[in-house]
Amino acid sequence: MDHWSESEGKRSHDPIFQTKLNCRQHVEDFCKKRADAVATSTGRCIWVPGPIVVGAGPSGLAVAACLKEKGVDSLILERSNCIASLWQLKTYDRLSLHLPRQFCELPLMPFPTDYPIYPSKEEFVLYLEEYAARFGICPTYNHEVVCAEYDEKLLIWRVRTQATDRMGEVVYMSRWLVAATGENAEVVQPEIDGLKEFKGTVLHTSEYKSGLAFAGKRVLVVGCGNSGMEVCLDLCNSGAQPHIVVRDTVHILPREMLGKSTFGLSMWLLNWLPVHMVDLILLFVAWIKFGDTAQLGLKRPTIGPLELKSLSGKTPVLDVGTFAKIRSGNIKVRPDIKQISGRQVEFLDRQTEDFDAIVLATGYKSNVPFWLKDRELFSEKDGLPRKAFPNGWKGGRGLYSVGFTRRGLMGTSADARRIAHDIEQQLSAEGKHPDVLL
Ligand SMILES: Cc1cc2nc3c(=O)[nH]c(=O)nc-3n(C[C@H](O)[C@H](O)[C@H](O)COP(=O)(O)OP(=O)(O)OC[C@H]3O[C@@H](n4cnc5c(N)ncnc54)[C@H](O)[C@@H]3O)c2cc1C
């Protein structure tokens, strides 16, 4: 018996695990029945008594759970075929949470105590699946919201979906609409002269799984955020020859400082010191650990890492080992690309080099402006709330946003709790006991 089947065998005799399985089975049966009911509905126009939540990522699940705790059932519309599609379908194999688990748990359910400080993506997804099961959350999958607008006459939101399965187009209607489509809904494709004609492989980090496919190959990674840096490390460990394009300045910090997570330490210091003082401490420790990163092509911004994050949303890189590979010359740092011709890439310093593949670590953007026909809560420019955290969670006419705070899952939890409380207050003020949806 191998380890897996052995532990499976043990689990099948474990009464707690059996109860969990039964509970999950019950939720899955319920979800299937509801999906079938929706699929056989002939009207193609469906009234939803509770809030409609767009997106079944961690934010959509968090708000649905907080609502459920208050007795309010919601309907989640999700374009893909699973919860947390970003994590399940669009991330690389070696990914773990970038931040320690205590800053990433969703409301009402902590991570299992035996989880590591930085849970792997599999562990995080398992946690989210248990979370959905615990709160009886069953999203309606394969339903992409293509338009949501407020009907001024009926005082309701009309949410039009394009279903990728047998349903075709359906319009859902509700008093409340919660946008939970995330800051990472669509990939950002850079404009690079000659990129479309590149003769090797081009992929975005959302399609990158592992460096094994690139062993022995020369790979150019464009972008030096957390994903770009980690993909370079993965490529290097898999026997590829990675080069990284650093177009801009970047703050690189050790993931741990003084025996604590850098993020946790920063949060703690912020209780006592102003941001610029904490930034000075972070930069001092980073300097001791890395020296002058500019000498290796990683020039630091003039503003400190935390101040920069709050002003522009740009996240510092928390190093997981890439810097050592840069220092040893296993990963080469390159300036911005001037142009590409065939397999040859010319950089701004006029040097040229041939590559087999290009990985675009150029990030993501919100897609809210494409589907939400309301310009008050969200800005058309970047698809994020116009008001900064903590004031961007609520718009007018029953519209809410969750998970657009540039503060990761901590911001999500704060938004989700506020939204659930607000909707419950409205129902209480109307003297209504929240109904259970469907
Ligand atoms: C590599 C990586 C590592 C990260 N690590 C951390 C970390 O350690 N800690 C942390 O706090 N944050 C981390 N983040 C940020 C992370 O994205 C978020 O914290 C988290 O996934 C946000 O959840 P969300 O539900 O808001 O958005 P998402 O996870 O993006 O979920 C949004 C959902 O909405 C769906 N959707 C989008 N458009 C539509 C539409 N029109 N109709 C229907 N459905 C739609 C999507 O399919 C998706 O399932 C990381 C991000 C990346 C990319």
C-alpha cells in the first residue's frame, strides 16, 4: 500500500472524516439539484431573493459565507467550472501563499492548525473547498456575467450571463449585486515590438505550470514582481537558463526578517511607528541581507516599500531564493526590451540574445468596467473602487465590492463582513427575516 492509499484507507475509517465527506456529499447533491433546476427553467429570467455575487474566488466565497451566517442566502455566478479558478487553473505548481496563513484566512473559519505557515496552493484550495462545503455554498458555474445594470424603474439589478454550457443567455435579477471578480480577472499583455512574430514559445504566467518543460532552454521572463521572480527560480531549478527583464525599479525584501515573516513584522511595527520609519527598518534589514541590489540591475524606487504599496498598489517582492541565483549569475538581469525579431531579443542597452521561450510575468487587471454598467463605485480606468480602503466596499443602490482593496485576502475579509452586516441591517430595518434562497 503506498502512502496515499494508506492514508486514504485510514481516512475512510475515521468518523470525523466520514462526517466531513457526508456533509460535502450532501452539499454536492444539493448543488446538483439546484443546477438542474436552473438548467430546466424555461424563463431565462430568474428572480434571486438574496444578493447576486459575481465570482467564486475567495472573495465571493467569503461574502457568501458571511451572508449565510446571518441567514441570508446568495447566488454566486462564476464563469469557470470551479471555485477559486485563479488558484486552481492559472497558477504554477510550486506556488504557496506569499503571505503567512494568519493573514490569508477567510472569515469564520481558520486554517487547520496542522497547516504550514505558507500553505501550498493545493492546501489553500482544499481549505476553500472545505469552506464552501461548511457554509453550503454552491456557485452556479460556467456562467460569465457579461452585463450588469440597474433598472431605475423596477429598482433592481439585471445581471446578464453568457453560459458556456447548455443554458445560453440568462438574466438574473436582484436588489443587491456584489462584484467579486477580483483584481486579477484578466491578464495584462504588454506591447512589445515583434512579440507577436516571436519564433519561440510565448506564454503568460497564468499558463506557466513548471520549469520542467523548459529544461536546457533559454527563457526570458518579462516582469519582476513576485510571480516573475519565482518563475525564474523555478526555471533555474529545472535546468533552464532564465533571464529576467527588469523594466522598472523594484523593492526586493527577504520573506523573513529577524525570525519573523516580513509582512507580519511590518504589520506589528506599524502599530507603533509611522510608515516611513517602518520602511527605513525594512530597507536597512534588506540592505544587510542583499547589499546594494542596484549593482545587480535591481534598482530600488525612491519611495519605501510600504509607502509605495499604499500609494500605487505595487507590491514588494518577498524573496524565496531568486536573489541568490541572481547574485550567483544563474539568473541574468536584463533591461527593458527594445524589439524582437525571430528568436532574437534586443534590449535597451543594445545587447542582443536568442531565446527559446518568453514568459510574460506582466500581471493582471480587473474586468469590472467590461461588465458593470455603473461608474460610481468603480473607476473605468483601472476597474478598482474609486474610494481607497476601507471606503470602497459600498456603492449606491445595493451595489457592493469585495476583494478590490489591494490588500489581498485581509482586505477581502474586512469587505465581506461589512457587506453582510449592511445587508442584514437593511433587512432588519424592513422587519424582514432573511429568507433562504431557493
Ligand atoms: C500568484 C499569486 C499569489 C498570490 N498570493 C497571495 C497571498 O499569499 N495572499 C493574499 O492575500 N493574496 C495573494 N494573491 C492575491 C490573490 O489573487 C487574492 O488574494 C485572491 O485570489 C483574491 O480573490 P478574489 O476572489 O478577489 O479574486 P480571484 O481569486 O481572482 O477570483 C475571482 C473569480 O471571479 C471569476 N470571474 C471573473 N470575471 C467574471 C465574470 N465576468 N463573470 C463570472 N465570474 C467571473 C473568476 O473566474 C474567478 O474565479 C496572490 C495572487 C497571485 C496571482
